Amino acid sequence: MNPPDAITHRLYQIAGPIILANLATPLLGMVDTAVIGQLGETHLLGALALGAMIFNLVFWGFGFLRMGTTALVAQAKGRADPTAIRNHLSRSLLLAVFLGVLLCLLQQPIASLIFSTTGASPGVEAAAGTYYQIRIWGAPLHLMLLAMMGYLLGQQASRYVLILQLILNLTNILLDLIFVVLLEWSVEGVAAATLIAEAVTLIAGFWILRHHFKFFSGAFNPAQILELKAIKALFRVNRDIMIRTLCLIFAFAWFTDQGARLGDLSLAANLILMQFVTFSAFFIDGFAIASESIMGEAHGKRDRHAANDIIRAAFFNGGLLALLLSVALFFLSPGIMQLLTSSPTVINEATEFSLWMVATPLISFAAYIYDGLFIGATKTAEMRTAMVVSLLVYLLAWRLTQSFENHGLWLALMIYYVARAVSLGYYQRRLYEFLDQDVKTTEK
């Protein structure tokens, strides 16, 4: 049974700009790499890769600021409660500032911990340390942007998320060219460009909030913003999402580490194949994030029929997209591999395992869609539990399939995706249970 056309239209309307924003993200990494590559020093490329990896891991761990804000704002939108909407963003921004300042204050212990585990050469580590020491000061800006984008997605205004992403990328690229190409500032220039671009984007975001959402109209009520029940609800949602995210980070770090233990060739082949997996995830994640917003609104309205419609629409369209992606990967990936590496040995190795990559969208899409639906419904405890169980299943699966080496590693990853979908499916009935009383009445 096909989902209603109205819900499908809204799903695509919200998901489209998100997908475009996701696709714009790798462009910046390519430009950063290109401008540093022109300097002709190999250790600088290694430093850039290491620095980018550090901040990707750190900031990914704080993704709850985006997801939690989206869910709570969407639910308040469903209740037609503009005061609650504004208070949710205010709390998230305050939390972002607190966490960002904390990261700045703890930057030296964090750096010592990170660099003690990297095993990079002295030259790479020194340059990456310089990159880190500059960019860490942008932590409050980056985390505030996460909260702001969560608000915009909760308002189903994903076009503004795309606009902010374009401002961020274009400003960063322009400053890369000025600082690195013209002024020859090396990795310091890349870090400074990112820091300034985030500041510019945050200012643009506040301008959008003021002129398009009237966010600053009327007096703010500190007693409501800092109300204990509301803060507890925010921390509960964010705590569960953070545990889930850390498990996810560990799962993919484990995949990379185990691939490395199988040898350099397996590591290189998996790196190539994961580029395709990540690319396809950008598309499916657009539907998952759109589902967060629409499901959140349905919960705010306490509308079981609307919740059922978005579940059907998300799975139907997400599955259709996954099928199209798998077909596209099957036919296009061999040619694209030639662009990603010139090594025939790596290409042959990647080709041997490419069917796993082709199957990944079809096997993984249900886990992505369920994530979006559960976040929108703020059923984060269920999502946390399901992720922990899935991670244990994944580790056990790898233990049982190790004898198949890299094929076994990919099989374990597929089992992990299935375990995530099945464990969340076990809790699906909870998606029809609306907000409990303490969350529902925090703004009353």
C-alpha cells in the first residue's frame, strides 16, 4: 500500500535540500586537500588528514545537538507552541556554548590523549597540532551551528540548512585560496579559514532566525528556558543520542582497524569502497532527517494517523532510493574506482569485494530510516538500547566470520545493519506512543 501523496511530497520537499547540503560537504575536504597538495609537502597532507579526522570524530560525538533539537522543535511545532520552539533552541544554544567552551578549556588534555594514540610521524604530528590549536577555538561556533540547523530542520525549513551549508563551504573555499595559495599559510591557513567560515555562517544563521522566524521578537523568559523539567528532558534525549552515536563511531572505527589488521591492501580497498558507501548514505540520510521532522510534528499533534503515514512514506521512498543507488553503484563504481586510485592492485582488490558495497544501500536503509523516526518521536532510550545490542551482535558476528578475512568483515558489517533495523523494528509500536507527561508539559 503506497503512502499518501501529501506526505510523500513533504518528505521529498524536506529531504531534497538536505541531500544537496550533504553532497556539498565533501567538496570542502577536496579543496582543503587540493590547496595543501599544491605546497608539495607530503607531511602536510598527512597532518590535514589527521586534523580533519580528529574534529570529525569529536564533533560527530556532539551530533545530538542537531538531532535532539530537531525532534523537540518539531514536536513543539506540532503542538503549535511558538514559545516552546524558541525555548528549545535557546536551551540548545546555551548547551552548545557550554560544551564548546569546555572543549576549549580542556584542549591540552584532549590533544595529549589524541596524539598519544595516533602513531603519526613527528612532522605530521607537529603540523596537525598546529591545525588543532587553531581550529579548537571554533568549537562553540560549530556546536551552535549544529543546534541552529537542528532548529531549522525541526521547522521543516531545510532550504535554509542548504543555504547555510553553501555559505560555510564557499566562504571556507575563498579563504583557503587567500590564506594558503596567496599567503602560503600552510595548514594554519586551512584551520583559520574553517574557523572564520563558521563564524560567518553563524552570523548568517542568526540573521535568518531574526528575519524569517522572528526568533528575537518578544522578551525571553529565563525562568522558562532554565526550567528544571525541560533541562532534564533535553539531557535525557541528548544523553541517549550521544551513547548511540559513540557506539556508531566505535563500530566504523572497528571496521577500519580490523581492515588494517588484514593488511595494507585490504585497508586500501575498504577505504575506496567506503567512499561509495558514504556517498550513498548522504542520499538515504536525507530521507531519515526529513522523517525526524515530520514524525516529530506528528507526535506534537498526537496524531497516530500522521505517524503511520510518515512511517510508510519513509520506508517506501527510502527503499526505492536504496534500490536505485545499488543499481547505480553496480554500473558506475568500476569507472569511478579508476578516478580514486591509479593502483591496479588496489582496484582489483576493491573489485573483489565490490558486491558488498553494492548491497549496502539495500541492507542499510531500514536502519537509517528507523533512526530518523525514533529520533523524531524522542524514543531515544529505545534507540540507545537497540544500538548497544546491535554493536554486540556486530562484534560477535566478526568473531564468527574472521576466518573469511575481508569477506567476513563485510559480512559482519551487513549483519550489524540488519541487527540495527531488527532491534529498532522490535520497538516500532513505541512510535505510536506519544510524549509522556513530564516532557509534554514542560512549556506549560
